[in-house]
Amino acid sequence: MDITAAKIMRAIVEHGPMTSRELQAKADVGETSSRAIPKQLVYDGLLEMRRDAYAITTLGNTWAKSKRGQRAMNVPGLPELARG
């Protein structure tokens, strides 16, 4: 997973379902990334569309709690994820 996708996943894990516009602000990504990457994550089964917002799936939540997911979402410049 690249850093932009990890930032998007982390934003949704921390803040809940978000629209593309909200992802731009919370994940600090560009407009194109805030639209294209969540679509790929939906295709991968990590996110789903709920009305007009992207939300984490059971698979996405499992990935986010895994060691691999935790390492990926430990994006430089952001505080460490809460463990629990």
C-alpha cells in the first residue's frame, strides 16, 4: 500500500465514513487522489460506499488492526495510532 492510500485508510479508521472532499482535508491528499484511491480500496474490499461516503469494511478493519496495517498507517508527520 502506498503512503497516500495509507493516509486515506488512517483518516477513515480515525474519523469514520467520509466523502472525497472530507478525505482531501483530513488525509491531506489532492483532489484526484481523494477520488481515485478510495475507489481502488473499494475494489480491494477494504472500503465500501455508504450513500455518499467511504466507510471501512470488516476486511479493512481487520487489516487496520494487523501489524502490517499499523505499520502502513504510521505515516510520517502524524501522531502514532492509539493501540487497543
